[in-house]
Amino acid sequence: MTGPVWVLADPRAGTAAQALGIAERLGAAFETVELEWGPWARLPLRWGSLAGLGRGVRARFVPPWPGLVISAGRRSAPVALWLGRRGARLVHCMWPGFARGFDLLVVGRHDDPPAAPNLLPILGATHRMSPARLAAAREEFAAVAALPAPRVALLVGGRPRAEGMEPAVAGGIAAQVAGFAGTVLATSSRRTGREAEDAMAAALAAGPHRLHRWGAAGANPYAGFLAWADAIVVTGDSTSMISEALATAAPVFIADPGGLGARHRRLHESLYAAGQARPLADAPAPFARAALDESGRVAAEIRARLMSWGAEFTSRQCRDPPRPPTSFF
């Protein structure tokens, strides 16, 4: 394989993290291409095209072309395929609706993708919470070790595709966790909402706790909370937070925030079946599990394929010469 590595970074942080997490584990330099979407990004294109990109981003797509592209999400799939027509090998995360054109598709088992020779099924999603990042966070937030044990990290999201968790739900989950934790290490997310955060604060007020509200000033202790947690409770709406929690070796319990669909249920059941998580109703009973490192496994799979991809790369470019960079289709 020749040419640089490009990561196509979707504006949604959780989607971009899936591609970035793999690239960071490859151990090679890469370029991050920040994507912005125009109105045509809504179209379910199944061929290579830059039509969905905002005009300003299109100017970024000029030679020299990458040798490897890592992307994630349905909207970035046509962009990756466009680069594939210019010789790049393509690794794509999340099921785009079809398998054709990609060298490796990294798809969660809970999406129940059809069998394909280029498919690599994983548990949950890839992410950036690597062993090295957890180790660094453990040092950076070493003061957490002095808090009363057991230290239970509480990761709270919100309603899927909506803003603001119901305050009664957020407060109820926080109160349940406070009932068995020595210290609650709580964080909220962009979708939690101020009223739900206030309800959490009220439920946690009587006991030792730390509550980091979304967007608060100062260093974000999220990774530090994970690194020092004796157990983790995470709301079931966020595939990203669940997957990051599983990067630790702590018992992981999934709380139901309500309003979850079949896809979230399939994710939870796949993790329960694999012994990687349990429902919050089973807490605080501890259980043994090994840290899950799907990002590392995917990176290892890519490295194993690089030699064969490289041997084919030159001939592939000759068979399928690139179009002029001004062609967006």
C-alpha cells in the first residue's frame, strides 16, 4: 500500500471516534479530514460521490490521494467510495446499507448485518478509549484513588435522537447507584439536559460523589472516572459510552433510560450474552470480565491485511485511473 492514511471525521463526535479510534491504534501517522454536510448528504447514495459534502470541504479532496481511508457512518460512505475509485483501500465502520466497494466493513453484531466476505463483526463500537489513554488518565486523576470505595462511575446520556432526559429518570438512576456506591463518579452528556443534571445532583447530595456536568469548565474527568472505577453504570442509549466503559475491566451495568428501540435492545442482549455487561437490576453483585478492546482487534486485522493490500495497490490504480478532482460523482 502506498499513500497516506486519511480519516474521514463525521461532525458527530461518536461517529468520528469510531474511525479515529482505529487509526490511533494502527501506530502510523494519519491525516484527519473534517467533514461537513450539505443537503445532498441525506440521499442514500451507494456509489462514490462528494455531492453530500459542503462546498468548502470539497476543496480538500485533491491529490496526492490516500492509500488507506478509514471512515464511519452512512453519510461518509459515498465519500470513501469516491476515494476508493482513486486507489485507496477502504475501512468503514457502521453498516452503510450495502457491502460492495469496501475492503473491510467493521459492523456491530447488534446491527445484524448480512454475511459478507469483507465483514468484520464486533461487539459494540470502536472508540478512542485505548489502554494507553486509560493509563494516562489514571495518573492524571490519581486523586480519585483517595475517594471512598467502591467507586462507581455513572455515565448518563439522554433520550435517543432527542434533547434532555426526564429528570425523574435521571434522578432515579442516580439514587439507585448512590445506594450501593462508596463514591459516585458521575458525568452527563450533551443530551442529558440541565434539569436532569439537577435531579442527579439532588439524588447524589447526601453521599460522597463527583458530578461533572456537560460543558463544565476545567479538565473533563470522564476517562479518569473510567480508569479508577470499581464498577460502571451507563445508560443504555449511548453505544459510544457503553463501548468505552467496556474498555475497562470493571463490571459494567446498563441502565434503561426509557424510550429505547430494538437496535439498542439488540446491543444490550449481545453484551449480556458475551458476559461483558449486565442490567442495572443485577447490581451491585460483582462479576468477572476481561476488558474489551475491539479497536485494537480491528487495527490488528488491518495490519495483517496491509501486505496483501500493498501488493495489489499499484495494479489497482492502473486498472481504475482516477477521475479529475473536480468531478464530484
